[in-house]
Amino acid sequence: MKRRYRTWQSSGPGSASARPAWQPCSRQTSFTAVANRILADTQITAALGGTPARDFGGEKYTATLKCHDANGEIYYVNFSRDQVSLTSYSDEAIRSRLETWADTVAALA
């Protein structure tokens, strides 16, 4: 969730990102409640100035899984609204298994 500001001193919008570490929002209502609380925080507004507004089009939702392969290798699978990415792997069999699995998930087609 980003909080955007436009002030008289700037030529364009600035932004501040809120990303609670390891405190996932299990439901959209939880995420919305957290976003609303951040937007209503008067200390943040006073510190940054401007008028807070939620940038719905710019919000990003992701989940990253840290995976341990049977061969001992650690790699990461990141899911976002429009892609799945695989990082930090060296064994091509890991990529192959992930692609094979992804092909069975209709929502990823």
C-alpha cells in the first residue's frame, strides 16, 4: 500500500510505502483496515505534509515463498497479480518442476 502526497513545494507526487514485515493480511478486509489506519495517521501526515490518498491502481500484491529443494538448494517463488517468478536457483530441474506445476493451475494460465 502506498500513500501518495502532493505538496506545494514539490513538482510531482511523493510516496511512502507501508509494508508490515511478516504480518500478512489474510483477507482483503484486513488489508483495507490497515490501509485506512495508515491513511488516517496524523503523525505521518504531519511529518510528510500534503494530503494522503490511496493509489489503488498502483497497489501491488505479492507473496514470496522460500523453498527448500530435496537436493538442499534454497530458492524463492514469488507470486504477484500477473506473474510467477523463480529466483536464486541453479538446478534446472527446479524450474522444470515449477513450470510443470504451474501448467496444472488454471488461474495461472
